[in-house]
Amino acid sequence: MDIRFQAGGSGRWKADAALAFFFEGEGPEQAASALEQAAPWLGIAPALRDYRGRKGEMTVMYGPAAMDLPRVVALGLGAREKAGGEDGLTALRHAVGGALRLCREHGLESVAVDMPSVERLAPVYGLDASRLAREIALSALLGLYRYERWRSGQDASPADPRWLAFLFREEHADDAVREAARLAEAEAAGLYLARDLANGPANEVTPSFMASTAEELAARYAEYGMSCRILGPGELEERNMGAFLAVAGGAEQEPRLVALEYAPRGAEGRPVVLVGKGITFDSGGISLKPSAGMAEMKGDMSGAAAVMGVFEAMGRLAPQWTPPCPVVGVMPCTENMPGGRATRPGDIVVAMSGRSIEIVNTDAEGRLVLADAMTYAQKTWNPGGMIDIATLTGACAVALGKGNAGLFANDDALADMLHAAGCSLGERNWRLPVWESSREILKSNVADMLNSGAREGGALHAAFFLSCFVEEGMRWAHLDIAAADAGESPINAKGATGFGVRTLLDAVRSAQQWRLN
Ligand code: BES
Ligand code: MN
Ligand code: ZN
């Protein structure tokens, strides 16, 4: 679905349906007024009499078929007083996503949102109109997402609307809104890619598949300065990535370390590095997981998928927008499988940084691949800051519950930025500590450290483990997204959500504020 603009006043507005937003208990006049010229029938639409504007309430109202706006989808937003918080914005996102799904069900080709209404709503949410337009455009696109790669097509699903238009009273569409819509489209493209990768089964989305996806991306945006480097097993061995290779040992599928680099003209100084865990299937290895829910572990590359999504979004934004500094994405991709060559509990390996690790639990594999990926990134690019994102610990899910990411950082400014960005973008995170007391818990009798310690505080020990591979002075943050997928909603089809794409893209956009030059 495209995002379009219709300017020149309500006489020029035309679409199969317009969305209208209502706060609870404020009467139907509120939305009718903005649309009264283009949909004059709305004021006397019988269904409007019973419309309450409750959160989640959605009704299609019909005018004469010959009208330029013959349908209005009424969307309830709940109480105005509650709209200011992030839950308010979530309700609005869900309303828009749900409306687009309904329009698709009805076979409508075009949908419209009038800007006077957006301008009226924006201050209620504490946003400016263009930012609210961005949320609306993105929610519309996310509502329509489906993963249909493996459907045989025997029960044909309805086609998406062809476009969503923002309607302007003025002669020209506002530039800030145009830009916001482009940003939303780029974010949606990144989120779609991240979702496709994470929803993809592990027999398709293998480490080599991740590598070829990155290669295709880099080729598509090569003219703007995107490129790709891929290391296979031989190169990982040459670079002494003993921790990464220990995880790959049991797998028939070869591992790949996938790196995307984006250095467009004008991007200066030390790069920002994003590291994403890319376990394409986590069986647990010899420390085999129980079979209940194991299928979900095809999504254990969601961190890498989010990083890939950020590069897709950045590519889409070029050349109008380019990051202030180079951006590198590093994705250690492998399966974690049992097998004759698999790492055994008790094995000792030496990471690229030179630290020896006693692997007491082969299911604590994410930190092992990330350790070497972070060492490699720091040695190769001398980054000004590094953020990793990983489905790292079930303990983080226990601590924070579904829909939330754990945030860890060695720098308050970076942590504050990520917290504020995540919360305002619908990707909530909460900071947890990196404490020295984890050092005791990860003490090994025979090696420099264990890969896993106590169950209690598991998310913290995992973060501490990672911090041991962050070089002195490096600004670093870690997002544990093991439970970040909130589940099904009007903007999330069942399955992967693409959590992290928006937050990380925002972190790149604001890199000047937090990274070292
Ligand atoms: N990929 C899992 C974490 C996970 C669990 C993600 C559930 C999403 C849903 C990770 O590799 C893992 O197995 N972690 C272990 C660590 C433990 C062995 C220290 C865990 O959380 O149980
Ligand atoms: Mn695991
Ligand atoms: Zn894992």
C-alpha cells in the first residue's frame, strides 16, 4: 500500500473510506466537523447516534455511493484524559491497524485520513501533527502485514488497499508530513523484513539465507554506500572466534558472520555498530531444550532480523536522509544443535578476545556468539558506540513480562536515549543493572569464566557476561528482547513483531548526541 497526499481543500478529497477518530463521551460532532464538506452525510448518519467512541470501538458508516467520501470508519480512542500516556498512543495505533484490516476485508482500494483531524488530535497525544501522521501511516502498514510465504494460495486472501492518503485543506501537502510519511514507509519496510525473517522457518532461514539477504540488501543500496562482508567457517577460525565456533559445532548448516556497512557520503567519524543475535534455530544443543515450545526458537535470530530491518529502512530513506555517521550491522548467524561435533557441557573454548570460557550450559549460546561478534566489531571498526540486540534470556521474560525488552548499558545518556525512544515508539524497554556481583557467579574453577551461572538474575548475568567483551571506554547498550513480542494485536499479526527496528533506527538518527566522535 502506498502513502499519498491530496491537497487543495475538501472539494478535492476522494477515497473509498475516510477514518474518523472519536474520544469517548464527547459526542459525534467532533469528527463530523472536519469531514463535513467532503462527507456532508456524516452529520445525519443514523449509526453515529449510537457511537460512543470507546476504546477499540469500530463502525463503518455509509453515505450515498456517489459521494467522494462514501464511507467513514469511526474509530474510538477512549477517554481524552487517558490519551496522553503511551497506552493512549497504543490505542490509536491499534485503531488504525484494525481499520485498515477492515477496509481490506471489505475490498476497499483507498483509505483517507484528513489532516485537520490529525492536527486536532496531535496535542492530545503531546505530539506534533507530522509525528502523529507518521504513527498513523506506520500503524496502517503494520495492520496489513501478513506472512503468507508458505500458503498454497488455495483460499485466496483479499488484496490490500492500494493507497492511504493524507488529506490537506491547504493548496500543498505539508513537507513535514510528507517526510513523516516517507519515514513511516521506511520503518514499515524494515519491520516487514524483520518479521519475514523471524517468521521464516529454520529450514529456510539458515545462516546462509541471512547472508544472502544481507548481500541482496547491500546490492540494492550499493549506490548510496551500502556494502556487505561475510565470513564463513574458515575465516572464523582464522580470526580465532572460538566462542562463536563452539556454538556452530553441532550444526550441519555452516555458520556465517554477516556484516552490513553503510557509509554514505557525509557520514563522518567513528561508526555506530549494531550487533544482532542470529541463532537461526536454538535447540539448546547438548543441553537440549524441552520440546514444548521449541518451535518458537526459529525466532532466535530476531536480533539479527531487527538489525537487517534497520539497514532496509536506511536504504529506503536514502538519499534524502542519511545517518550522521557510518553504521555497521554485525550478525553472528548459526544454528545451535546437538550432534557428534557439538560442544559438550564442561568444554572450554577461547574467545577471539583471548578469554577462556567453560561452557557449562550449551543453551546459553547467544552470549557466546555475541562475545566474538562484539570483539570482531570493535577490532575492525573502532566504533563510537555499540548496541546489541538479542533474544538472550528467558529470565528477562520472567522479570519484565511480555511486550517489554530489558535494557542494559554502561552509559546513562545512551540508556536514557534508548528508553525514551523505545517507549515513544511502541517498543517498551526497562533498564536493568550490570553489576560486578555477577562476576562471582560466573567464576569457573578451570577457565576465566563460565558461560552461565545462577538461574536467579539470569538476565543480569548474561548482560554482565557480554560486558566482559566490551573494551575499556566503549559506549555500549544491550537490549534483551526474549519476551519483547507482545503477541497478537491489530498492528501485529500472530508471530514476529520486528521489535527493535524502530528503536535502533532512532538511535542511529540521534547518534550525534550519544556516540564518541
Ligand atoms: N534463546 C534463548 C532465550 C529465549 C528463551 C528466547 C525463550 C525467547 C524465548 C537463549 O539462548 C537461552 O536458551 N537462554 C537460556 C539461558 C540459560 C541456559 C542460562 C535461558 O534463558 O533459559
Ligand atoms: Mn539457548
Ligand atoms: Zn538462544
